[in-house]
Amino acid sequence: MRCSSVIGFGLVIGSFLWSCSDGNDPGSKESKRKDSTAHLTTTYKKPSSTHHDTLTISSGAAVFYSPDSMQWNKLKATVPKNTYETETHNCYYQMRNARMVIKKYYPGLRVIEASSARFLLFIKDDKSSIYIDLDTKGDMCGIFLFDRKKDPELIDMMNIDTALRFYFEK
């Protein structure tokens, strides 16, 4: 009887300790996975532009915007290193890919760089205009497509080929 009581007591203690553990000890795979993706879920606010210039776009174009050098420096100083590196990497390679796709499939489309302007002013064929403050855009970089007949459209750079076709051919 005494042996079974000890075993029963051991099982109770063992199950108690098991239930108190969250299963995420520092060496566990789950813990490592959370650590490696922590920078992806970090939120930040894009620093304000140091420029207050307006870039006027009055012809069809793909307008690439990105932070000016001062914004990049502010971002680097305020966000975790992994986040900064991820953002700069994503901007560089997504914009590079977008330029290649535009050059290949829409070689006549004008490409405009807007890294030293805070505001974009799009002038449509009907003389109406659309004014965009880039400080209100949460992404560090992006692309607006514009054809003068429609309002400019901020597109998903990851789907540049599909976005170009839907915007210019539909």
C-alpha cells in the first residue's frame, strides 16, 4: 500500500509541474521561433519627411516613393536593428523587381522617383487633381500607378505584374 501511495503522489506532483509549464523553455523550438520573428510584428510609426516639396505628376507614370536620407536615419535610430534591416531590404528588392517588371512589360511607362518630396499632386485629363501626403502612408516605400484617366492607385509591390495589368488594362 505504501508503494502505491508514493507512486500516486509522484504522479500528482508530476502532473502539477507539467500543467504549470508553458512548454516554452528558452531552448524550445517554439521559443526560438518567436524570437526569430519578433522583429516582424514590431510596429513603428514612419518618421515625418524632412522635405515639404510637392511633386506634380501630369502624365502616366509609376511613382516610386521612399524615405529621404533623414527619415532613414530617424528610422534606424528608433526601431530595432532587425526591423530596420528588414525594411531596407524589402524596399530595395521589391522596388528593384518592380522596375524590372515595368521595363519588361511596360517599357513606355514613365518611372518617377519621389524620395525628396513629401506631397504628390496628380493632375488628371479632366483637370481634376489628387493630392497625396506621403507622411500618411504607413509603408516606408511603395508605388503609385497613374494613367491620367483614373485616380492614382497605391499598389502591392509583391504583385507588381498583376497590379500593372489590372490598373492599365481594365
